[in-house]
Amino acid sequence: MRVYEDDLIKYMCNGVSVVGNATSLFDREYGLIIDEMPTIRFNWSKIEKGESQGTRWNFLASGSRWKRSVEANMCNKSNDVNSKSSIPLFHTLLLNPGLKNEENTIVRNSKNKYDFYFGELSIAEPWKRRLGKRIKLSSGMHSLILLDYLGIERVRIFGFDGYRSKSYYTDEISESHDYSTEDIMRKELVEKNSWKVYE
């Protein structure tokens, strides 16, 4: 089922935890704070350390590799993250704007296992222009831009460090992203909205 901006605003009106994949998050014990509000997690994220990452999972944000993201994040109804089935751990898939031309395919493949929201190109385009033609916005940056656009006032950000500690699930650094510039843009959004960053 599709969800729309009004649906997201209603669900996130009391706040949201945005949980990145930085390895540095494992040095902290933010789990209980993260779980106080609905959570957004990214791509091939896994919950490996609940006291650091929290255990709540409401939204999975992904981009062009969304199928792999979904497959990597299936679990059973008991919420056992070590056991996979056809039941997603998340309930809503937030898709980057570039996937709007795949809407029908994604709807067909979802088989009503999860809801999904397709980002609008116009929301991200001003930010994308700052990166250049060959550089893509990451799923994390897309999500922060969306929250700013929706006017979500209470946002807590975890596990974002400009890729200084890399992702905990891969040593690969994508050449299609500019994490240093995104770090600057993230700080602009945090300052503008008075969001809280947990480092």
C-alpha cells in the first residue's frame, strides 16, 4: 500500500529517531533513547547490538538497491532479527525520488508485505545540485531532507559521522556519494530545525 506525506506526518508528529550505520554508534548505549520514538533505518542495516542501536524499526529507507535492502531485512513475527522469513522487520519503505519510475513494479513486488512512500524529485533537487551531476544523495541524506520538508520538529539523529568510522556492515566506501559535503548539509538541517544529534 502506498503511504503519502500526510500519513508520514501523522505517524511522526511526535518525533522520530533516525539511526545511521556508523560503526561509532556501537561505542554508545543509546538504545533506550532511540526506541522512544518511531525509527528510520537504512539499506542493509542490521540490529546487532540493541543497547547501542535500539530494537524498534518502523521505516527502512533505501535507494536503487531497495530489493536487496528488503531481502536483508526480513524477520519473523517474533521480531527475532536472527531469523528470516517473508515478514519485514519494518513496515514502511521510504524510497529515493529516482525510483518513482519504478512505482508499478515495486507495488507489484511488495505483495502487501509493507507500505511504501516514493520521494518527490522536487524535494531533493536543490540539495542534489550542490553535489554535482555524478554524485548521488545517500539514503540518510534523503531522509533528513524529507523530514525537513515535512516539518517534523522533533528529530533525533544517531550513527551519522560523515563516514569517518565507516559503516558497520561493510568496509566499502561508495564513490557515488560525497559524505563530507553531506555532513555539511546535515549540520545545516540540524541547525535550522534545532534537531538533536547524538554523537
